[in-house]
Amino acid sequence: MAPILPGSTLRPARVVSVDFLSLTSSFLDTPSGDPVLGGFDYDEENDNFAYQRQPHGSTTALSQAAMQGIEDPCLGMKKYIETGGFYHAKQCGWDISVRLGTDRARTWASQPDQGISPLETLDDYFVWNANLLAPFLKFRKNLPQQMRDELDEQALLLPIIQGFIGTAPVVGYTSASETAALSLISRLSCKRAGARFRTRGIDDDGNVANFVETESILCVQDICTSYVQVRGSVPLFWQQPQQGLGTLQQKVEITRPPQASQPAFDKQFMKLLDHYHSVHVINLLGQKDAEAMLSSIYSDHFSELRDSLPPKATSESPGKDDLEYTPYDFHSVVKFGGHEAVRNDFSTSSAINGSIDKFDYTAVDAATGVVIQRQQGVFRENCLDCLDRTNFVQDVVSTLALRRFLASYGSPLLNSPSLWAAHRELWADNGDRLSKTYAGTGALNTSATRTGKKTFAGLLSDATKSVSRAYINNFQDKGKQRAIDMLLGLMAGQRPVILFDPVGDSVHNALIAQKSQYSTPRHLTLFCGTWNLNGRAPAEALDAWLFPSGQPTADIYSVAFQEIVELTPQQIVVTDPAKK
């Protein structure tokens, strides 16, 4: 793949194939030790790589397990990683997990004298093999600096992200010798990962399903600009029960009342404010049926959070001005005005353009890596799946932001047809890849993103994709979810690998032997209790229960809540424990 920045060594690489080899047994390994015996085929229509094994006419190329009909437990994980959506930095030469211009992205500047390894700045929010890397990184940390550097030179430890990376040169915008480069990087979070209908909404830690940070990077001469947007599932506790193949009109069920979901909702936005400083929500849900209900609850939670903040931001807390909310019924607008009406609405919206001006963009000196200015906020777009509608609107917002950058620098690229054609293509490819990852098919509305209008062929393609999504949801998502959980170390009974480290272990044991010299033990009291909420908030104060008169206050309180959601027959029937 082409470098992210022109003339730099910052090259990404797509993960084409992986193999898992046991260090303790050869039962699952092929005799050759190299399971890849053939070449790689690229499926252009589905944007996938697949290797073809060469027939050998005998069983000599099969593992002992395969000859006995036993499936490799890592096969599902292997297939998932080989779907074409995983990337790594070539030779681990830069930190692919962080965006341009952040304090942790110092290796973007390609200045080796800084002596900072990309392995030391990883953002585990986006590194999908962090669970596999953890014991090796711990081992690496205990090595002397010289040995650590030698290990890094071999590039044996490769952090991978999932999402999309694409680059496109823009040649001859002023003369044949001058070039610009446009790149798009999408990083899918691994913190609430899963298949479309099995992983919706939010968890108690404030992580949402299908959370993606997308970065548009445009390099013009000696300046590179970065513009970041995020998408993520509606941050509420909700699900869509499986109803056979009828997934085209899945009903939405709210699984927690407002009082029980507000804390997790607040965590999601406080994380965003901590990372990006300001957030402008663009809610693309419709105003009919289930989407209207979900949108209304979303708006209520957002108002509750915003009202709890001080009028102005302080060093301890963000302020009301750091949060904005814009509802936009995408389907309704497209129904009457087409996709071009969406572009017109956003280009003339004072709220949207006001936030684009307020958030600004990141600008970096390409030669030195010095950050000239930083983006001060993000748009958080969402629809129901955060795929088709969301991707189209993010393309529109990215266009407006990059136009602002080019206008401020007086660049002739502002009116370059080749730039904006490349921009549309990258966003269409981005939408397809993210949709394949979450829903199993390419994105709907792709023809509108690529050409600016909906075509008859595009309508037929969308219908086919909708049917394919229904099939995948019912027959393939369960295995996909299992592979994801295994990769992330979330399977029941999964244990981390322990690497033998004689030096590190001896230091650790010596410290344990002398712990009495630097630690003091003391007894703690623990209060344990359980409370049946019956789907409602407590109607009385709990002080007398938690702090009984005449009893010493406990050091640690552990309270289990039962029936946070009202235990009705309907809830018992429709709840799927496999969903997150």
C-alpha cells in the first residue's frame, strides 16, 4: 500500500493471511510447518483475499487433527482476521492506532532520534490483538534497552487495527510535477465488538457497539491536515431480537429504564469529551416507529447530561458549550429531495458549519512533524446501524472541513475535480469495508456516495445486500461472534499465555520476599448485599441499610442489583443471553 504521507516511511499493510502454530504440540500443525501452500486470490467484488491450497494428492499436507476430522479451534479466528479488514504498520515503523497530531503520535514524524517505539504508545481501544500481544509486551518491557531495540528491529510484534485504510494521489493540480495525497483511515474499536444483531447499544463502561474513529488526511506540499469524525451505536441499552429471516423491519427493544442507563450514557460522552474536547451529535434516526422511540430517549438522555454540566468548561469539567445535538431525519430528506438535498442542507446549516469552524482541524508540518494546530472537537454521527446513512453524512462533513482547510491556505485544490472524485471513492470504499465487517455485506447507498446520485443498478444492489444481511444474521453471526470473543480473550475459561522470563521472575520473587519492608497489612471490613429493584428505582433512602446505626462503616461495599429491567414474561422470552 502507498504511504500515508507522501515520501514518508509510514506505510500501512493489509493482513492477508495468518496461521496459529502451537509451541507445545504439533497435533494441529501441518507437517511442512507452512500451511500456506498456494497463492492468494483477490476477490475484487467483495474486497477480500483468500489463499488457495495446492492439491497434493495425499494427506501429507494435513495435520494430525485434520486427518482425524478434528477442527482447529483457531480456525474461526483465522478466517475472521483474513476477511480483509485488518491492517498493521509495515515493519511496525509507526503507531497505526493513533491519529495524526496527538501527543502519542510522535512516530508519525519519522524522527528516530526521539527513541520512542510505537509499541509504547499503543491505544488499546483500537488494537485488536492487544490480548495476544500482552505477554510479549510484558516480556519486552523487562528486557535491557539494547535487547529491546534489537527485538523491535525484527518487527516480530505487530499491533493490528480493524477498519479501513485507503490512499489516493491527486496529480497535477497546478503542474505535472506537483502532487497531493489523500488518505482515509478508519479505526474500529474492539471494546464492544461483535456482529450486527448480537452487539447493539452500550455497556456499563460506556463503550458502544460499532464505534469507529475515521480520519481524513490531506497532504498538500509541506502541510498535512487531519480531520477526525466518530460514529457509534445509539448509547442506550437496546437490542433487536432475531425474528427469522425478517430482519428488514426488526423491532427495537429498550432493555433498561432511563435511571439505569443514564450513568453508562454519561460515561460514553465523558470519554469522548476527554479525547476530543467537544462533541456535536448528528442523530440520523428517522421519526417513525422504532427509530422515533430510540431517538426520543437518546435526546432525553443527552439533555439530562448537558443540563448537569456547568455553563462554561473548567479545568475539572467540560461545559454545556462542549456538547451539541442535531437531529436529522435522513430518510425523510432523501425521499423528497434525493441525496443531493442532504449535501445542500449540511452546506447551509449554521449549526453544522458553526461546529466545523469551532472544531477547526489538525495541521502538521510534513517535514518536521511539528503540530501547527489541533482539532478541538468531533462530530459523532449515528443512524441505527452506523453504516449506510452515517457513512454518507461523514463524507459530506469531511468535504466541508477539507474545503475550509484548502480555502484558508488558498490552495487551487479547492476546485480540483480529481480531488473530490478521489474523496468520494475513498469514502464509498470505507463504507463498504465497515459494512462488511459489521453486517457482512457492502454498504447501501454506495452508488450515491460514489456518484452523488442514486441509480437503478444501485437500488438493485441495495436490495440484494439487504437480503444477504438477513441470511448472514441468522446463519453466520454466531460463529463470527465466537471468533471475535476468542481473539479479544473474552471466551469463558480463556487464560493468558505466560512466558518464561527468568530475569523478570527473579526480580519479582525478590520483591515479594521483601514486601514486609515496604508494605503494611491491615484488616478490611466488607459489606455485601443484594437489592431487588423490580424494574424501578428505590422509593426510599438506603442509608439505614447501608450504614446501620451503631455499626462501624465498612471499608468496601458490594451491592448486587436484581431485576434492573422489569421481569415480565415478554422480557424472559425475547432476551438472548448471547447478545451483549
